[in-house]
Amino acid sequence: MVLRLAVVSMHTSPLDPPGVGDAGGLNVYVHETAAQLVRAGVEVTVFTRARSLAELGSVRTPEGYRVESLAAGPLEQVAKDQLPEFVPEFSAGLAARLSGHDLVHSHYWLSGLSVAQAVPRLPHVHTAHTMARAKNAALAPGQQPEPSIRLDTEQWLLSEVQRLTVNTHAERDSLLADGPQSMARVDVVAPGVDLANFRPGHRAEAKRALGLNPDRHQLLFVGRIQPLKGPDLLIRAADTLVGGAGRDDLEVVICGDLGTGSEWLLAQARGASVPVRFEPAQSKQGLAAWYRAASLTAMPSHSESFGIVALESQACGTPVVVSDVGGLRTSAQHDVGGITVAGRQPEHWGRAMDRLLSDEGDYQRLSSGARAYAEQFSWQATAAALYDTYECASRPAWHGNPAARQEPQLGSAALGAVGVAGPGPCERMQHE
């Protein structure tokens, strides 16, 4: 017996490199968990929207999962706020392809709505990744609030799907305080990090390989170039160190796709007193090289549901400086693998970075702590937890009653083959 899993990510494909367009942590999550589940014997197909004629159809990835790109709207990249009008067409294409699947896992509200319209009777697990309510509470300057259709859809999905997964316990507590769902239906499944790819290395060698100035500290930002992620704050914070602390050994490096709408950041960089270097979005291997070369990685986000970049950097032994918000409180721990900063004052961020750069002993302590902390997270563990959730979603009779629980026919044994051990289906919720 093989679990046939449909994964739906309408607005972005796991084949897209993070930092390009709308690709980010969600893409990494879908790709890595699909790969791990395939290794455990699960048949995985990811459904996404085609953005070109070349994308239409089905491809099998080297990791063994399949990606099917469906026609919905124009065969081109469109703004995310236009995608709701293409949900009915995407749902129709989805409905025609989901027969034979045992369960569907949707990512982001557009996917959740598409699945609900396509196959309401198929067991449905949903992961929001970000919630409009949380984003609207921490908007970047000039950023438009999320539309009411998203707010309404997310609230509706909370009570309609069989199970929900969230990244952190804080996110679960927020959901439970704000909606009708019960604790037995909300599972905390933390994202992971590829510990084999993201690992410590020799900083001087990494700098040489990338052609960087060996006498400068590279202050790294990795992610989508948008106000929500706050790369402008990193530049302003570095400027305070040039002007206030008199440092002339700094360079800001921003890794991400400079697409349409990036003029605000380019203008800021041109007016900065610190050198700013822009690099395109990177492969996993390329990202690891930049993390190893950098003295620190900054995540000055206004909000984050988790923050995989923080884990990747720490896994490379590079300390992080992150906003004291949302999921970043889980993906990074203050004074363990870096520093968390409350508020958005550039001077406060500058002092946090200067602390890291000025005390070699403290830096080495945090560097060691960063790797040790990241080692607590793995994609194998994430996949094992997801499989438990899938088992529970397929058994609606189980509502927190151990007597109603059936033993898995797959799950534990299959996931054990990739080195994953842990409690059986539904047991995690009893012990949290």
C-alpha cells in the first residue's frame, strides 16, 4: 500500500529558485518535504500554475516527485493579487487530475481555496505559511493590506479542512485564540534545513572563491526583494556603523532577484555610505557558499511565519541578526546562534551587528551555538511529522481519543528507512 499524495502550490512552483519572483521559504518547504516523502515510499505529485507554454504538462524531478503545471489564466507571470480570478480555472484542472490520490496538502490560501472548490471530499491538509491577519498587523511602509477575500478565505479554511499544520507553537496558539478550530486539528510541524548542504566551512576560502575583499565583513541578506523583508533596514543599520562607529570594513551583500519594483532599494543603495553589492538568487550550493563567506546574515523582516534563511545561515556556522517577530523567535534564539533585535531603529541594529563583529570570543561562541541549534531541525523530521498528520487526516473518527486510533500501515516503518524515528500518528498532539 502506497500513499498517493497530491501537493498543491498554485502561485509558485518548487522548481523556482528562492529569491526569484514570489519564490521563497514556501518553495523550499514543498521541494524538501516532497523529496523526503518520496524517499519514504510516498508517491508525490505537486500541482502548480503554468506561467509559460514550455511549463505546461508534467515533469519528474531528480528527487523523484512529479510537478504538473496546469493552465489557469495567461501563460505568463502575473501579480499575486490577480491570481484569485484564476482559481476557478485552476480548480477545474485540478479536479480532473486528482482522482486516484489518497490525500491533498495545500500550501497558501490560494491553493487551499482551489482544493476546496475542486475536491471537497478528499482528505485535506492545509498549511497557510503566512496569514493575512498577521501580515496586516505588521505592514511595511507603503505596503497595501491583504484583501478581504484572503482574510475571509483563510478564516473559512480553518474550519473546513481535516487538519492544519503550522510552523511554531506560537502560531498554533494564535489560531486557537482566534478561531473555532480545536487543538486536536492543528499540528505544529517545524520546517527543517538541509544539514548536509548547509554546513560550516573556511570563511577565507569562501571569500576567495566568490572574489570578495578579504579585509571586509560581508553583511548578508538573502530573500525576496520586497519591503516586507526589510533589506533597506540592513543598509541603514550598516550606515550607522560607518558614520557613528567609523567602520570602513563593511560591505552589504543582497542576494535576491532584482525584478520590477526594486527601484526603491537600488536608490537607497546608491545613497548609502557603505558599499552595497547585489547578487542574483542562488542555488542551494551557491547560497551555502555565501553564508560561509559572510560574517553575519540579517533578517530585518517586518513579519515572518518561520524564517528558513535563519536556519540555513546558522547551519553554516554564520550567526544571524534577526527581527524579534513571529516565527523568527523559533528559527533563531537570542544569544544562542545570533542576536534578536526588537523594533526597527537602525542604530539598534547597528549596535547588534557591531557586537558580533567586535568580540572574536563572543563571535566564536555564537558561531558554534548556531550550528548546534540548526542541528535540531531537519527535513527528515519535518516529513515524519507531516506523515503523522496525513494519517490523522485520513481518519476523521480520531478526535483525540486514543481508543479510536488505528495503527499505521505505512508511516513509521517507511520513514524509518530514511532515519526518522518518532511517535506514531496522532500521538504528537496528545503530548504537546
